[in-house]
Amino acid sequence: MNKLYGAWLIELSNYLIKEHGYQMITMTKANDEIWLTNATHASLPIIMITSKPLQAIDPLAIQAHRESLAVVFKTEAKGLNISVDDNTTVRNDENVVVLPGYTSHSKFMEQFPNIENSISMSSNPEKSLSKAVMDLRKTMFKAQKQVQRKMFPATNAIMIMAMIGYGLALFLAMQGFDFDSVMIMAGGFYKPLVGYGYEVWRFVTSAFVHIDFFHLLLNLMILRNIATLLEPVVGWKRFLIIFFVGTISGNMFLFIMQDTAIGYGMAAGLAATLGALLIYVYETQIYKVPRVLSQISSIVFMNILIMMLPGSSYTAMGGGLFAGLLLGFLFSKRRDWESIRTGLKVLMPIFYILLIAIMVMQKDAISNATIAENLIKSWDSFGFTGYSEHLKNILS
């Protein structure tokens, strides 16, 4: 690759990211082609920049890649093809040449004022290329931070709550309390306290209880990977609904099937978001995009790792996954799935009413005497004598 052309390629990308809010999505292995997207740009959501003459690239391949990106980023498959090679013979509104001080005629280019001034001639192309790469890295780092704050508010909130929960569990562990007591005191799910003490908040708070840093880190990595694909598509409100309905559903299954299990961690919520993501992937067929397929494979692999961790509940994860699949269909947009969505609006409330009825019938739980004794002692030594007396009454 011509290093001067390579520098111009990077400089143009930097200009569009910095000045017009585009994101860099892909770069070819030969570093001669970059794809940028900006779903908020109505007329030019997808831009391809190349250091090769445009006539040297198959237009059908360009359009196919643009259509794949349009599916992933929920935008139209239109935009610009820009080359920094003056040997380009294909020049029109959609195919543009940009050189230092020169831009070929296009009705779209007035949206990018002074774009030709973003690149410059150099007597040392190698140095220019290195500088351009460094500048691009800085720009992308800042842009990614801004995008994460704007595009993933639900994910960021869940991560903050999980880290607070981890800090609380760690603090309790440092007081010398046993593992089970720490998990329950920090908000973990425990059927006897829900069934006899009506501590229903544990259906939700259990998701944020972690004491092992590796467990927490693995959960947060999976959450971020899933959210990258799912939250921008369904929106932060629906993402939270999927996560918390999955968490609650997982604990409902746990309530019915396991009397003395202690539920903690966000495995059920993650399973729900994974279920919703799988429905979205099938609905849009974005698994045909190699980058997306690789990311989904990584997410599934890490979920398998979570299932292998000590204390992981297949019951809770199954309940979460089931809820996520249902919500994935409910939040889908395919027209031929309208009858499925209509049916779910009726059947889901009925299903959860029946689930609650079963929980009420199986409310009585067998309390583990050792867990109960240690938990009462822990709260009592911590100064919560009133609550420890309450626990004696409901766990005895």
C-alpha cells in the first residue's frame, strides 16, 4: 500500500469521526479500505474510504457489505464511496475522490466542508502515516467513551450496581462472616426469607451480589458484549425489562424447584438478554455478518464458562433464558411474526400468574439449620439484634 495514500485514508477517517460523529466499523487486512457508520446521518449513514481506485473494487461487493452493515446498525444501505487515489475514473455523486485541496463534484460533499483540507502532502509518508494512526487512536478512544455513555445507559447502570454489590459482599466477608451468610446478607436469593419473611426484593437484588472478582469480571464482560449488539436495537428501557424479567423469572424457577439454594449473580439476567439477542439475530439474519457471528460465538462460549462455575444454577439460567426468548419474540418487528406477538401478549400474563400460583402453593420451605444459625449470629454480631430476632422467628 502507498504509505502516503494510507496516511490520507486514516486522516479522512479521523476527520469524519471527529467532526461528524461517524464510527469506524471495519478495516481490511491490507489496511486499504475503511468502513464508517453514523446511523443518525439521514443521507449518508455508511461511508467507505479506500486508498485504491474505485473502479478496482467490485461495486456489487461494496453494496453487499453496505447492506450487511445497514442490517446490523438499523439504517439504510446508502452512503458514499471515497477514494484518495487520483487514478479513480468513476466519479459521481456517490463515488468521490478527495485529495489535498481537491474534492470531485458531488451534491453530498457540501455536507463535509473543508474535507479536502483534512489531508495534506508530505515529504515523509511513513512519518505522516504513523502520526495519522496515533491521531486516529486518540479520536476513537474519546469517541468510544462518548458512545458508551450515550448508547449503553442501561448496561452502565447494571454494571455500577453490580460493582456496588461486590463491594458490599467484600466488606461483609472482611468481617469474618461465612460465605452463605455474606451472600444472603448482601441481598442474595434465599427461599425461606422470601416465603416466610416476604423479602421479595431478593428476586432483583440477587443479580448484583458477587464475592469472587473473576465471577464479577466474567459477568460484566458478557453483559457488555451482549449489550453492544442488543441495547442500541431494543433501547435502554426494553433492555432493562429483559434483564430484570429474566432475573426475576430465574429466581421464580429457583423458588419452585430448590428450597435451600442461595441465588446470587446475574446469570439469569444474562441468559435472558442472550435469549432476546438470539431471537434478534435469527429475525434479522445478522449472523451472516462474520464480525457479528464471531461476537455471538464468544458470548455463548463465556455463558458456558459461567455455567461451569461453582454455585451456578442451571434452574435460574433456564428460567432467565426462557423469559428472554419470549421477550425477544414480543419485541420483534417482523410483520409475519405479528400473530406470535399477539399470542404472547395474552399467554405471558397467564403463564406468570400460574407461576405465582405455584409459588404460593409451594411457599413452605425447608430451612437449612446451619445456614439459619450462622445468618442469625452474623446479623446479631453486626448489631442488628431486632432483625436477628425476626430471623429466629421465621427460620426456626
